[in-house]
Amino acid sequence: VSNPKITARFFAYADGLTIDGSKFKMIAPNKRLTVSDITTYKGKISKAEIVEWNEDAGVNAGLNDYVEPSVLLRGRGYWLYDPGGKSDLEFDGVVGYDTVTVYLKPGWHQIGSGQYFYTSWDSGVGFDTNGQTRMAPAQAASANMIQNRIYWWDGKNGYLWGPDRNNASFATAQLIPTIGVFMFAKTACTMTVYPNPVDPDDTTMGILTQAAPVLRAARYGLADESDQDWSIQLTASTDSAQDFQNYVGVMPTAEDAALAACFEPPPGVGDNVSLTILAEDNKKYAASYAEPIQTARTWKLAVANTTLQTVTLSWNNLDAVPPKYDVYLIGAGGSPVNMRKSSSIALPASATSLSLVAGLPDYLSAFLSAPLDKSQTFVYPNPGPDGTTGSMTFKYNLQAASDVSIAIFDVGGKLVRELSASGNPGPNTVVWDTTNRFGQKLGSGVYIYIIKAAGTKLTDKLAVVR
């Protein structure tokens, strides 16, 4: 496996993303190279463009976050735009049988092994801070140093990632010669790739080729289908692209849920489709887990699509969700979708936001009822205010996220107070201190309130008793 021509062959036939017959590929050199070494190397690539991720530009800025390097370094990964699409590329020469060390600041990084042989991600890579004891990736993740995931690019499937507890094909991961990957560092640390060659792992052929022609059957979830540990797999696909490694579910503890979570990597280059889970901390995830559900739980989903093709959103492993829970998709342009009774829905080509909600049937009524349904939308206590807090609370339900306005009038039709809020799918509340717009407490009497949201309004009465 130390023959440079063997390692080069993996890059030569690694698939990428086709755009007008050209390819974007994630590469990782085995030795220090200048860009001119790549663009004119043996005449095999007559023209190429190379960019790398620049974390300093901000994770959410998109493709403008990629910059053009002048030098390619061992241990780092890069995007290469190959106009020929199938051009051969070889890294000749042999470097020392040594370790490769890369400094990582907090954030996303494109990395590679920097070696001429396969390296086990689980045992062939170590992380440390300030020269302390090096930790394997799993240990470093437990120490909140890194996220124990690597992401590789596949032109058909976008990003794939491993280790993946839900997918037997990617249960383990390897760093492959000449192939670059993304990873996320939570703190400043040093990554060391040891000179420990390993044989290619049969379970990681999707990683080795970066373009598995047929996705292998995956083993989703665990045999234990209790309410303590389950997951649902979500796939967004078009005719030319898909993103299938996305999961929501629960884990026994908050610590387990945090370790099992998987961040969404930076945007890929070129046309692709991606599904992102927007968690409560506003971070973007490819896998998001919660503690076991007591009543109901919501996950916000966002589908981005640059292929201009209709998107199919599909799901697997609903049998693993305990039968006592109902599971629905809300905000897909129609009535809530019972995910147990169907396996997919069609979404428009434009970007789409929707929610997945799972929980006990009684607690899902606010999600499934029409927006501002009167049985789910009211003010309490009524009469009010509450004797302890001096306030009244407006409760309202939505099927999709929406801005909400609450206008309060006296019986003569004069506006005395207006409240505004952002509502999420399901039940929401807004607390009112029972003062008017000048901050004065309203006197006893009957008032009219109008709640408006999502193109719907509800009018009702409330009473203030002092």
C-alpha cells in the first residue's frame, strides 16, 4: 500500500460532482506542493482550480468562504476543480515514514492523512492540546475537543460521514491516501496522523471510492426499540443528487445525545441538495438527538437545493419509533403528513422549511389542528390577571413558523395594547403584563383581543378584574 501509484489510482478514479463534464474533487496531498505542481503536473491536468475552506470568513457565508491557496500541505485537504472530469493525477516520490501533524483552530477544517497508506480514523489519529496526552478521536470527543466525525464528498450523495452508529456501511472510517475530508474542532488542538498502515476495511468501500454505485443496505438504529434509544433516517433527493445521512431521534441521556449529534458540514461546491436539522441552539446538524420524549418533541428541518429539480423527502426506520408516539411532518405545503402511513413527500425545487414532530397523541393536537384553532388558542387565567404574577398568558397553536401579532381593544374599539412574537409549529405562549401601551395597568373590564398569524386570525374576549 506504500506504492505512490496505488494511492494515485484512488484519486484518478474517485468520483466527484459533474458540472458541464467537469468534476469537483476533495484531495489531500502526500507531500508539500505548490499549486503550479498540480495544475501542470506531468501535463495530465492542463488546467485546474484549487480552493480551501476559510473558517475565518464565517461558516454561513457559503462558497465565498473558499479561498485559493498558493501551497498545498500534508495533512490538509482541498477542493480541486478538474475540467477533464477523469484526469489522472499521481503524487510521485516517497516521503519519510513519519507522523503528520496539523494545528487546528476551532471550527471546520479540510484535512487528509498526508500518508501513502490507509489510516484508521479510530486508532491511527490522535488529538492533544498544549502537548498533553494524545487522545483517540472518541476520547477527544468526550473531552469536548473535537466532533468524532469525518465528512467526505460524493458527487451523487453530497457529503457522507462516519463513524455512523446508524449505518453499518460507515460504522468505521479510514483516512484514504490523496482523499480529503472535513472535520470540526471544538477547541484549538493538534491532530497527529501516525505512520501506522492498515488494510482497507471492507465496510468502508463507500469511503474508499467516494462514489459507491449502489448504496449498501444499512442497519438503522438498535435492536432495542424502547423509548430510550431510536432514530429516524431522512433523505432528500432529486434526479441528480441526494443527501441520505440525516437522523433525528432520542438517546438515554443528554450526554449521549450530545455525543451522538453530528454537525452539518460547510456547503459543498457546485449543484447539490442538502437536508439540515436546525437544533435549539441554532446550530446546523446532520444528526440531532434529544433525551427521551415525555410529551412531544419538534425538530426543524431545512432543505436546500441548487439542482433546480423537484425534491423528494423520504424516511426510514419508523418501526423503531415506539408505537405510543405519533410522528408527523408539518409545513410541507399541505396538511400534516402522518409519517407512519407514507414513506415520502414531494417538495418544490426552492428551499423549504418544515418540522418533524413526535410525541403522545394528546400533546400533538396543537401541531395538527388548523392554525389558531379555538380549542388550542385562548388566554389564561380569564378573568385575570394571575394573582401572583399580575399577568395573563396568550396561548396559540401554529402548523408552521410564523410571526404573530396580538391586538387588545376596549369595548369602544380603541387599541390599548399590541404584542408581537415569533411562533413555532405547535403550542406557543406570549405573556402580557396587563398594561396598556403607556405602561399603565388596565382597569377592570371586558376587552377584545385579535390574534393574527399565518394568514389566519382569531377574535375573542378577555376580562380584567382588579
